[in-house]
Amino acid sequence: MENADQIAQAVEAVVRLLLQQESASGEKMDLDLDSGTSDEQAAQEARIKSAREYCLRILGSRMAPAVVADDIHISDLIKKKLMRVDSTSTKAVRFSHLYTKLSACTVLNKKWSVLYFLLALSDQTSADSLDHRTNNQPLSFLGLQTLDTKRTRERTRTEQSDTTMAAHSRHGSLHIPPQSSRAAPYTNLLNEQARNPQQQEVAEAVLLRDLIFIFQGINGKSIKFGTESGSCVIDSSLNVSKSTRSLVNRLTELGWLYKKISQYVDSTLKEGNAGLVGQSFCSALHHELVEYFRLIAVLEAHIAKDADTDGSSGLSLKRLLVWTQDSLQRLRLMSVLVECCRDLQGGALVSMVHDYTQHGDPLIQQFISHMLERVSAPFYVMLQQWIYKGELEDPRTEFFIAVDPEVEEEDMWQRKYFIREEMLPAFIGKPLAKKILSIGKSINFLRHKCDDSEWFLENHGVGKTLKYGDIAELEGSIDAAYVGTSQRLLFMLKTKFKLMDHLTAIKRYILLGQGDFIQHLMESLGTNLSQPANILFRHNLTGTLETAIRSSNAQYDDPDILRRLDVRLLEISPGDSGWDVFSLDYHVDSPINTIFTPVAMHQYLKMFNFLWRLKRVEYALSSAWRRQTTSARAIRPILELVPELHQCRIVCGEMIHFVYQLQYYILFEVLECSWDELLKSIESKTTDLDSLIEAHSKYLGDVTSKGLLAVSHDVNMMPRLLELLATILDYKVAQDNLYNYAMAEIERRERLAQTADRRTRHGQWGLTDQDETLDRIPDEQFEELVPGLLRTLNEYSMQFKRELSDLLITLSADGDSDLRFLSFRLDFNEFYLGSLKGATAPNPQTRTPTSSRS
């Protein structure tokens, strides 16, 4: 504020001095406000105020010094003028040789002043006109009229020091010239036009001077910005031809575009809500405007030169239109970018600017590419930090990779980092973006979970810098970082954390691949698991598990693997037995739990429960077969049950065939084939942790879908299969009841035979009327107990065949070839499909106990 007051006071002093000099040369008016009348004081105050506002407007502009001391530029002007005079270019060539000699001369220090002096002299037509124009003061148009005496030089220096003030701008300082300098023609033209507005057309010098202000977003005296549309309008009181007005309207577009761009930059930086990329975009716009400011400085120099030479030959509106075409095109492009990127930030802004590089004009491509290099600088810094350090420095969420701070470290790989597609630049495709995401995640995984900071510091991203340019080079850098980090991560998982050992252990124990261990476990737990689930204790089951491990080849496995194997009891429901709630569990920790997620372990558990149930059915059928074999000779004397017992052996054989074929399909066709595909994928197709997780997910999906007969999406066959297995267990229980009765009957007959022998030895009748049932089932049992046992067996047998037939029909009609092949293995001779109706209908040849006793 203090500097602004000092500038205002200095401007007012300069204005008073200039008006005092003007009055001294004319009416000798005294500027002492105290000695005049009130009207004169008011007039002087108004004049001073108007002049002061004009001076402050000039000070606030971005005009550079009027004349730029450039030797090359002035020599080019001379050569162009010589070529216009002489079409043979002889004089221009001669001047080039002379200028070369002048440049080599070390005696002269102010070569530009000499050339400028000669060029100014060449613009004069004759000495007479020169003397007439300067009132017998030669070269007054150059400001050299004070070179005659030392006293004049001192007076001029004093006047200039009193009337000069530095106004700071972006490109240097501006000086207000004295009354006799270049501003006088412009003021005289305006005053003359104001006195006679309808008698003559506005001079081009007036319009040119106002256009310089318009180019900087400042209102001129005759040309001003409109209040509503923002377009520029010419003072209606001035006489301007239609053609000139058209030229002015075309030229004012430059100022309108500049004002639009400048307002966007100022408002964006003032509000402070722009991110790093938005600030970089504003910086790039400002950098391009610097070239525009240089053009304005050159134009100001030409206008000042024309003012010194009374505008005899120099800048015109048509020439100004030609000279500003390049800048106009640049400002138009920047205006389009400002309009499109107004509400964008980050990667979306970079992507929008990049879209304009797909232009057919190579100049526009070069301009946008050069600008995009500045705009994308913060984006590439964030990209470099991510792929070489794994750090996400994005305070304004401008990067296309985001982090969820609420996700725990256990889910870091799957859920913590993700891609925001709205911030993904157009020159980075989705496959490349996934690689970039994988690089950063791999670095963080190695650093925080694998404790591999040494390799990271020694081998990754040393001396690498990324910037906008060659997309192929960018992709090459990303691919190199992707391959390096991914290979290191996979190496650490396979070696230090024994990934393959864990996969093998889960296959052997959870998926029942270790046959001897499962057999020992089944035999050890069979008695306990047949009890109700609510009386089971986990520590007893754990002891049994350790016994099964020591009794099988599992004892030779890695102790770390065996330590992770444990017993788990599922949620108990009323009526559940130990078979329904028992399960094996395998514990995993970081970083392996990234692959063996809770969801994956739940799928393994689901598969184990089905395989364990299938193994239980196999164990039950094996027990039933052993009993049939061992008791066949003993129960042969019971002639009434011989056909039924034979039928039991047939049905039991069918069930064993079904279970064995289903086990073969699951254990070999599903598990082993899927395992082989998993190993091939890990060895040849796995390139990063994402692909490893995908391969494991595919393996687990194939195992669960094919193993649980859930390949078909139309029909859910698992409930049918579970009902079929339950029917087999129920049939086994019914068969055990029949065999228990048969064994009880054999024991009864043996006791009766022993009693008859004892009576015979004592001289009595061995058999009495009450003992007539020595060779047959008693009538009351044959009529009441035996029919119920046989009826239950027959019902379960029929139910098994009916359910198996329905399952075969569904499998044979399924679209999956493996399931169709399973149906063929289960019914290779089409016995079930051919006898479906016969199995469901009553069999007239079924012998009842009463008919056998007739």
C-alpha cells in the first residue's frame, strides 16, 4: 500500500510538471491552484485527474520499452527496405558485406544506434521537408535536437529525470517520455478528432495505439470492451469507415482471447483449488503468454517509431493483422483448451490436452506437445514415484491410481489400491495401467510383507526420469519395471515363503490326496464321529489327528506344513453327528494369505466337506461288504432270508460301483487334471502376482465346479447327489439291521440245538412241541418283524435306483463333456436307464415271507 501511494504521488507530480511545461510554451498559465478562480481550479483538477488516470493505465500495462536495441533486427529491416527499392537485390547484398565488416569492427560500441540513425534518415524525402517538419531543428523526430550544446544536454537530462518514473511489470520497466516525445502525436490526434468528430476519419495511429491496450485486456480511449458480451466496441462518436471497423473487429479478437485466458489463470490460481496438474496447466499458459508479450513489445516499438516519423511509412492495421496471425492461432488453441479443461484436473486434464495432439496440422501438434510437456510434468512425477518407489503422492486425487485408507494391510493386494478410470490419460491404455498398478503394489508388497528392502534399494529405479514425449519409450520403461518387480516377488513367494509346498499340502490333506493318512484318520475317528456332535471335544480330535499323522507317510513332511494342519468343528445343529461337523483346517499367514484368501479357504473347506462325506460313504460300504463276506457262511441256514440277503449283496455292489466311479471322477478327472493345469500355468504363464492369483482362482473354480457337479448353470445337481449319498447310508443301516436279526436268529438256533443235545444226553426228547422252530424263523417274527426289515431295504433300494436314474438322465443331458462322460462311466451298459420303469413299478416276482412259508 505504501508503494502504491508513492507511485500515485509521483504520477501526480509528473502530470503537474508536464502541464506546467505546456502552459509555459502557450498561455503561461500558472498551475498554482490557490491563485486561480474556482472554475479554473476545477478545470485544472479535472485535467490533472484525467492525465493521472492515463499515466496509471500505462503503468499498469505490459508494454515493453518502445525501441529494442537489436542489431540483427535493424539490419533485417534495412535489407528488406533495400530489396523493396532495388528488385535485383544488389544493394541488399552490398549492405550485407558492409554490415559484416561493421560487426567485425571493435572501435564502434553503439553499432545499433548508427544503423537506426541511418534507417531513420532514409525515411526522409528531402532536407527541406526535414527542416520544415522540425521548425529548423534537424532530427527532432529522433529526439536529437538537444545535441547542439552542452547546456542543452544538461537541461534535457534534468527534465527527463524529473518526468520519468519506473512502473514495474512482468517484462521490465516502462518510462513516461517528456511532452515532446512519442506520446504527443497520439494526444494531438485525439484532441483534433474530438474537436471535429464528423469532418475526418479517425487516424490509424489512434486505433493502433488503442489496439495495443486492447491486446493486453485494457480499455483504450476509442476502443473498449463491452460489458455484456465481452467483445470490443468502437466509440460511436468517432468516424470510422466500414472496412477499418472490420479490421479492428478482427484484431480485437486477440485481446478478447487474451483476456479470457488471463482471467482463467488468475481465477484458478487465486481460488487455490487447482491441483498440481491444474497449476502446471496455468503455468504452461502463462509461459505461452510470455511470447505474446514479446510480440506486443515489438508492436509498441513499431508504433513508437511511426509516431516519431509522423507515420509516413510503418505499421498499419493490415500489417498488424498479418503479424498477429501466428499469435492469434496460439491464443485460439489456448482458449479452446481453457474452455475444455475448465472443470478438469489431474489425469483427465492431461488426457484432454493430449487429445488435441491428434491434429493434422504439424504446427498445432508441435505446439500442443510442447505445452503438454509442461502440463504433464506433475503427473509424470507422481508416475515416477509410484513405479520406482511405490509411493503415492497425490494430495488432490489427480492420479489414476487411488488408495483406500480404510482397507487393512491383509487385503492390500486385492482391495487397497485401485484404478480410477476417469483420471486415466488417453495415452495410457488399460493393459498398461494394470501393469503400472501391479508395479506399485509389488513394490509395497516386497517392502512391507516380504521384508525385501535391500533388493529394492539396490536394483530398482536408480537414476530413472520420466517425462512426456515418446510413448514407446514410456511403455519400455514401464515394462522393464514391471518385469523386474514381478519376477522378484514371485521368486520370494516360491523360495522364502514356500508357495508350492503350501499348494501341495492343501491338495494332499484338504482335498484328500494323501490316501494312507485319510484312511488312518477315518479308522481312528469312525467311532468318535458316530456319536452326537455336542459331546465331541476338539482336543480329543486333535490328538487323533496327530496319531493319524504319525501312522502314515505324512510324518515325513515339513514340520512347518504339519504345524498348520488342524481340526475344525463346524456349527452344530440339533441332531448332527460328529460326521456332520468335523473338518480339517489349514492355517496360512502373511504373505501367503494374499493367495489363500478367506474366500479361497472357504471353497477348500466346502470341497473337503463333500469329499469327506463321500469318503464316509465309501467307508460305510466297505464295512457293509466286509460283513456280508464274513457272515455269508454263518447265515446260510436261514433259508427264508437267502434271496433277500443275495439282493442286499447286489444292491450293495451297485452302490460301491457308484461311489468308486464318482471318487475316480473327482480325484483323477477333476483334481489331478486341474492340478496339472495349475502347475503349467505357474511355470509358463504366470508373470506377476495377479496372474498367479488368477491361475489359483481358476484352479479352485474348476475343482469346486466340476467336483461338486456344478458345471451346469441350469440345474443344481449337488442336492440330488447329497440325497443319493444319504440314501446309501440309510440302506447300509437297514442292511445292518437285517444282518443283526439274521445273526440273532442263528444264535437262537444254536442255543436251541445245544439244549436239544443236552436233553438227548439225559435220555429225554431233544425237541418238544414248543421247539418246532429249530430250522425256521418263528411265525410271530416272520409275520411281524421280518416284513418290516425287508420292506425298508426294498424302499431304500428302489429309492437309490430312482435317484441314480434321475441323476444319470441329468448328467447325460448336460452341456459339459466331463459330466456326460461321468454318466457313461456310471451306467456303461445302460442298465439304469433301461430299467427305470421296471425299478419304479411293483415287481410281481418279489417273494414275500408268507409265500415262502406256504
